[in-house]
Amino acid sequence: AGLYRQERGVVYRRLPWAFVLLALGVGFGYFGVVPYGLFYLVKLMNFGQVQPMLSVNQYFSLLFTLTAALGIVFQLPLLMMALTKVGLVRHEGWKKNWRYVILGMVVVSAMFTPPDPFTQVMMATPMCLLYLVGLFFTRRIDAKVSERAEGA
């Protein structure tokens, strides 16, 4: 009710994609990262000395943290598009600073995953792929903005 007609159009066009990306991220975390990450963590143990004793609380904590983090991380293309559309970052800026963005993705994945390289890579890899998708869309947005500027 508090949005102008143009703003409502933007929300109606972007909100379904936000839900789709959120569901993809949560699904990837639930079906991919959590089972394989737990398998990897348990495989590292020496069963002669240590027995895996996961509590339900620990499992759900890991499950919620990873799925929520991946659901949020999968919003990266929409965030990139929004920042480009508003004019804060241009496509050239995204392209020029890709090394720093990749470093930030690895740091974020290290913060939200258990301290093992397997789950960290399983979180950072889709982030990099989503960054490429975001680059594709920001290039299109920049081209449209340039067209409008030339036409005005």
C-alpha cells in the first residue's frame, strides 16, 4: 500500500525470483551441503579413538545455519542487479574488482560453515557461479541505462 505504482511493478517482478533463489539455496544446502558435509566431517574421525556423537540440537543448528546462509547467499544476483540499477556499482566495477569479491565470498563461506575445507568450497562455488550470473545481468542493466542516457 505504501509503494508507488512503478515501485510495485519492480517488487512484483523481482519478488518471485527472490523466492525461487531462496528455495534453490535452501534446497542446495539441505540436499547437498549438509549431508555431504556431515559425511566428510565424520569420515575425518579416527573411529578407534573417537565416536561421532551428534545431538539433535547440534544437527539442527548446523542444518539451520547452512541452509539459511545458502538461502541468503543465493540472492547475490538480485543484490548485484539492485546495486547496479540504483547506480552504486556499475558493471565495470563488478568486473574490475572480481578478485576482491571472490575473496569476500571465501571469507563469508568460512564464517558460516564448519571449519573444514569441503563445506567451505561447497558454499563458495555456487557463490562464484551466481556472481557470474549477476555479471551477465548487470551488463544488460548497464546497457539499458546507457541507452536511456543517450536517448535523453
